[in-house]
Amino acid sequence: MLWTSKQARDRPLELAWRYMVSADVRRVLAIPSGFRWSEKEFRLWMQRRTALVVERNREVVGFIVFDHTETEFRIHNLAVDPGHRRAGAGRLLVKELITGLGNSRRDRIVTDVRETNSGALLFYKALGFKALGVQRGLYPDTDEDGITMEYRLPRETTDGET
């Protein structure tokens, strides 16, 4: 059952995240995300990446795909089913990555957002991300520019303050 955004917000937050498993792929591909993958292409692409899903009442309603280097996490895709948006699912997934920064030697998260995706730009800004710059023609399907966004873990000073 899918709810409208208002209905999803009015229901108790019964959200939980977990790592994506193979059985989740078809549901994940059914969530509008701006990418058009076949199941085979998606499985191949995922071989070198990590994904988390968020569930509401045991139904996958969103996902985040990322990878990492020694110093950063890079978000490749974040999507929430339209009937469950603005109810905390995307925030839960990104907050989990932010928590992961504190538990690792990585100190930043980066992602690229289509310049016309004002909802995503505002979402990341509300979570503490800052715009780093513009990548011209980043999205070849529309020749659209991308805005690189960064979340940097606050550094502690020598006296323990941030």
C-alpha cells in the first residue's frame, strides 16, 4: 500500500534502515530515481558499491547507493518512493552515512545533484551539506549541470571543542 506524502507524514514513523540484499533489487528499481537501469545493469553496477534501504512497516520505501575512498563517502543515488517522501526516510539514510563518518577515518560525504532538482538541493542543505561547485554538462541525458554538494565532519580542536 502506498500513501500520499500527507498520509505518510500522519502515520507513526516506523522507519528502519538495513543493507540492501539481492531480493530488494526489483523493488528498488521500481522507485523513481532519475536512473533507468535494467536489473542486470543495476546488479553489475552494484558490485563495487554499497546500498542501504529504508523500510516502513517492512516495505522498502527508499534507498541510497554509495561507495567510499580512504577519506570520503560518495552518494551515487538516493531515492524515496513518492508516496513516502517528506516523512524522514531519506533523512534517515543520509544520517546513517553521517554517523558512519564518525565511526571511520573518513571526514566527508559528497554527492552531485541536478541543478534543476531544487528539492534535493534544499534537502542536502538542511542536513548541513554545502555547495562546492558546478560541473558543466554532468548529466549527458539532458546535458544538465550538476551541483557538487559536500558534508564535512566538524573537526575537533586540541581542547576538545568543535
